[in-house]
Amino acid sequence: MKGYWVVMASVVAAAACGGGGEKASSGATTAAAPPVTPAPAGGAAAAAPGAAVPITGKTWDVKMVGDAAGYRFEPATLTISSGDGVKFTVVSGPPHNVTFWTDSIPGGAVATLGGNMPQTMAPLTGPMLLNLNDTYVVSFGGTPPGTYHFYCTPHLAFNMKGTITVK
Ligand code: CU1
């Protein structure tokens, strides 16, 4: 019977040390402040940081889904033209949001894209959408061509990610 107690004691000890605080696997983007650039003289339509450039083309629909099959954007990959917009809609499993990696978008896109994202919580981080049918629209007006990688902050660990390619 002695051996039994030794085993039990070590199990308890292991359990006590085991479940350490899990580190938040931060997909936290390095908070790159938008570069300070002088306001363009003459109020050119060029992308001054913070100035939203409107959608002039097509608006594409992307669903934000969380169900028994997992968390995902549908479609997760999309090819659009500069000047198009993307409308994200909560279909199931909220809260969701849209966050772009500051280092996984074309060079020079941070300021323009940031200006085109309403109600950001942090650089290139859209607000939490809490309810079914909530929508969030991002304009790609004025954004340079290339690939834009994004994710859902609450569900990054569940691989809820997507890619928008601007032609
Ligand atoms: Cu999500």
C-alpha cells in the first residue's frame, strides 16, 4: 500500500506544477504608429494617414463563421482590384473581428489601410463584432497592389485567417 501513496503524491505534485499560466499567444502586431508625414499641400487625394479613401469599385462579401466545423472566413482568399471594398459579416460564432498584420501587407500600405478601417482598437485592428449580422466594411481605395494577410483576433489560435490580394 505504501507504493500507492507515493504515486498519488507525485500525481498531485505534477498537477500542482503543471497548469502554469498559459501565455497569451499574442498575434499582437508590433504597434507601428502611422508614420508622421506632412499634410500634402493642396489637399491631394493622396493617402494622408487617417483619411479614408472611399470604395469606388465592387464590394465583396466575406462571411465570418464559427460552427462545428471550426472558425473561418468564407472565402478565406479573395482577389480584388484597388478601389474595391470588402464587407465582413458575422454569420455565426461571434465575437469576430478583422486584423491585418502590419508586416504582412504591401510596403507602404499601413497608413492607407489604417485610414480605411473605421473604429480600430489598435493599428489595423477592427472592432469586435459581437452580434449575428454585424458587418464591417474595409475600403481598399488607394491601397497598393499585393497580398494582405489578416486574421480574427479572438480566433487566431483556431486558424481563422485570410488573404486578400489586390491586383
Ligand atoms: Cu473569429
